[in-house]
Amino acid sequence: MRCSTELESGSIGSNLGPEGRIMRSDERYIHIPNTMKRVLVLLPTLDEAEGIAEVVPRIPKGVLQQAGWEVRILVVDGGSDDGTIEIAESLGCSTLRQYGKGKGAAMRQGFSIFLQGECDALVMLDADGTYHPEEIPRFLRGLEKSDVVVGDRLKGKMDPDAMTRVNYFGNHLLTWCAVALYGVAMNDLCSGYWAFKRPSIAMLNLNSMRFEIEAEMYTSCAMEDLKMTHIPIRYSSRLGEAKLGSVKDGWNILRKLLVRRIFKTPPQTTPGEGNLNLD
Ligand SMILES: Nc1nc2c(ncn2[C@@H]2O[C@H](COP(=O)(O)OP(=O)(O)O)[C@@H](O)[C@H]2O)c(=O)[nH]1
Ligand SMILES: [Mg+2]
């Protein structure tokens, strides 16, 4: 059987402007047995050459295939000039130069592309070597009983230098604020390792531009009553340089929690597109 994928450049590229075009897709057509489900692994990158070279080969495609999952990898890049895109493409990833700037904008663009395609689930993780791609099968197993699975670094096994004291304290504080404001369980608000069933992505209403995206994902899941499961994960020191500024981004995250508590739907938003409605 000949089966087109969501990453077939013709169908997606034609929906995007020149800046947001799909730059290359290795697999225009793939053979997928009818019983296989498809997962899109979404990796945001900004000058992450070292990280992407480490993370992509560690995605356990074989294990996932045995569990019935066909894997697609999409790198949404924020304008790297260190060879990140070339490395990603050499490793068989599809790559996309995001509209605008910021991780939040990149993730929302990735979500929109996911919804244009036919994958059944989405897993997102940072491309800096902090999260362990080997744990993707645990996330997908978690989706059998819930709508969304969130990796919990704070109760998982964290390497000694993986998180600064300021960030550790800040993550606990922001998580506590989130639960106090929304009354829905959350263990690690700023985790960048999440998995979603397809309909869950379609229900998210997001307009974050930067690192407040995960907090907004939580608020949206809480307001849509999606069932979230939390699984402890490993967390390691990053490769390359951090882009997050602890105080500035911490404040943005808190502000997002407060704003979304009052204004439930962000302005200029359609589901899955946030304010990046590209029409
Ligand atoms: N596409 C895109 N990715 C970004 C941007 N800023 C950061 N990232 C990626 O988002 C992930 C998390 O960034 P990082 O600096 O590690 O922040 P932290 O993990 O929250 O401390 C990494 O994979 C970065 O390369 C951006 O502006 N655009
Ligand atoms: Mg990181």
C-alpha cells in the first residue's frame, strides 16, 4: 500500500509561506502496514548542533516499531546558524524554519503541522540532551490510559548538575502556583517532555511565544478537562548553551498562569494554531 505522510512536502509546504516552508522531507511516501499507528516526535531547536546529533539517533525507532508505532521526526528551528538543520536532515528528520522567534511559537507551528497530517500521537522534547528519548515508549504506553502524559523531572532521577538551584526552586514555586490557581494536579509545570493523543492537541488553545508555552499547555489541558498523567523521568545536563533566562522567563510563566486564569481563551486563536493562524 502507498501511504502519504503528514510530512510530505507538497501538501504541507503549499500551506506555508516562504519563511515557514518545509525545507526538506526525506520520505515523500512510506509503506505503513494498516495496523501501525504513527507518532510525530517534535524537536524545537535553536543552535543545537551538538544536542540534535546526540538526541535523534537515540530515539528508539526499533522498540517503537515493535510496539506498533511508526516514527516521524520534525525539527522546528528558530534560525540556527551552527549547522543544526543540516545535521537534522542528515539524520533523516524533516525540518522547518519557524515563523517568528521563540520556543512557544515554534511548538505551536509544530502542533499546527501535526494537525494537518495523520499522525495519531505527538511527543515533544527539547533537543539539548537533557531529556532521554529512550523513554518515549513509556510516554506512549501512558497515553493508553490518558489524554496527555507529562514527564516529571522533579520526582525523577536528576543528574547533579542538570538544574541550577534557582531553576529547581523556581520550577517548584511555579508548579505550586499553577496547582493553586487551577486546582488540577501537576508535578513539573516547566517540563519540556510531553506526549499527546491527537484529539488532545486539537483542543489546545495557545498563544505563547517563548518558554511560557508549557505552562499554557497545562492551563489549556486543565480548562479542557483533559486527563493528564505524570511519569517520573530522567533529567541530565544540557549540551550546548541554554536559551532560557531564569528570572525573565520565570516571570513570563507566572504572568501567563495569571492571565489565562482570567481570560480563558487567548485572543486571535483557533484550536491548535494559537495566534499563528497563517491564513
Ligand atoms: N525553534 C526554536 N527552538 C528554541 C528557541 N529557543 C529555544 N529553543 C529550543 O527549545 C529547547 C529548550 O531550550 P533551553 O534553552 O534548553 O531551555 P530550558 O530547557 O527550558 O532551560 C531547546 O531544544 C532549544 O534549542 C527558539 O526561539 N526557537
Ligand atoms: Mg533545556
